[in-house]
Amino acid sequence: MTDIPSPRASSGPAPGAPDTIVLVHGFWVTPRSWENWKAHYEARGYRVLAPGYPGFEVEVEALNADPTPIAELTLPQVVDHLAQVLDGLDRPPILIGHSAGGTLVQILLDRGYGAVGVVLNSAPTEGVRVLPLSQLRSTFVAFKNPANRHRAVGLSPEQWHYAFTNTFSDEESRALYERYHVPASGRILWNSVLANFMPGPQDAAVDYGNDARPPLLFVSGGEDHIMPPSVQRSNLKHYRSPHTVTEIEEYPGYAHLLPAQEGWERIADHVLDWAVAHARGSRPEVAGAQ
């Protein structure tokens, strides 16, 4: 359990500290889901980027009307796209990912990107086999039909409420559904499950013993259905390097859509302060990195 400090103002990043924050969204949403955090961090003096996945250059409404770009996505395409964004920066940024964006941040950190990472209600990286019943129920819409592996798979308002906003009122959940929801890639969802049964590293594999990996903080909402605290704790335990920081914090009462839940400002400020305190000044060298 973590006490949430009060939000505070800031005059901007300290000299030599990261001056850019990159916000990475997850599945069933777009960069729009970061709109409040982006404005909040910009008000604190940071440059804030919220890159979308390839094909997500259009708005939520257009992706719902034609989800073809989502159906065609692969995880390597998304990782490479984000890496290109990071390659264009003059210094390593703070990486913050939510849900599947948390998996992407973990992959990027493992490859030497970023000065520090924070993952909120993160989807797991390869090898994390915890499967709570609430997670199975939240994602069943994608796995009930094998043909969904080649489709973009959406959630109904009721499925969204259970998976993302179970601690929100019906009215608030529906408003957020209409503003943020898009289908998710069935291909990536199916591949993430099958990866634990395939030989060799798959798309979401990381080196859990990577001593050069930047510091990483897991943030877990205590009431999250789709990525419950047990998933975060299991993911954390896989990391075994004694030479880099890996920590976890849990916030009781928070659902999966933590970035939009009342009180998000205090969490946003706290994780930024943690990131600044633990950030590395330059990109570490990773064995085998190109």
C-alpha cells in the first residue's frame, strides 16, 4: 500500500536531469488517453511526447470507423516505431507506460533506451505466467474465437467497465469509453499468450538479468481487473539484477484506467519525482545492442 503525496508545482527539470517525458499508451486506447498527464507534466516545465502506434496518426473516431491499421499491427513494428522517436531525442527521456505500454517501456529499457522507466498497471513481459480469473474475463473477448488473431477486437461498454473502469460510476465509465476506446490488435494479444509456449525468445522477451537496464518502477492499482497486482508482483520478481533498481508500489482503490481516475494528479507527481530521483544521465551501453 502506498500513501499518495499531495500534488505540487515545479519550475521544471533540474539542470542535467531529463527534460523530456515520453508517455506510451496501451491497448484499447490511443495517445488521447494521456491527455491529462501530458498537460499536467507540461505545466511542470517538461517537454512531453505521447507517440501513437504506427497507423494511429488519426483520432479515436477514425480508428473506430476503420480499425484496419490496428488489425495489421505487430509488436516489433510498435517497438521499432517508438525507438525511432527516442532516437530523435538529444538526451534519454523519462519513459512512462500504461498497460501494454508498460510492456513496451520494459522492452525499450532493456534495449538501453530511456534514463528511467515507470509502468502503470503494466501488461507482463514474456515468461510471466500468472493468469488471474479477472484477467481472463477481461480479455476473453479476444480469445473466445481463434479468428480474432487476425482482427481488431473491440470491447463493449460493459466489457470496458469491467476491465478498465470497475471503480468508476456507470456514467463516467461510458464517457471515458466514448472518448478513449478503440479496438486492440488480436494478433498481438494472441501472440503474447502463445509466446510462453514457444521455444526461444518471442516479441515481448526481455533480459531479466540485464545489469545495464535503467531503473524501473511498477505502479499497480489495487482494484485492477485486467492487470491485477499479482501480475505486477510476478513481473517484478522476474528481474534479478542486483545492479539496477526495480521497485513496486500499489495504490488501493485504483482500477486499470488509473491515469484517468480521481487522484491521478498526485500519482503523476509522485512517479515523476521518483523517476527524477532515479534517472540515469545517459543511455547505458547494452551488450549486443546495435
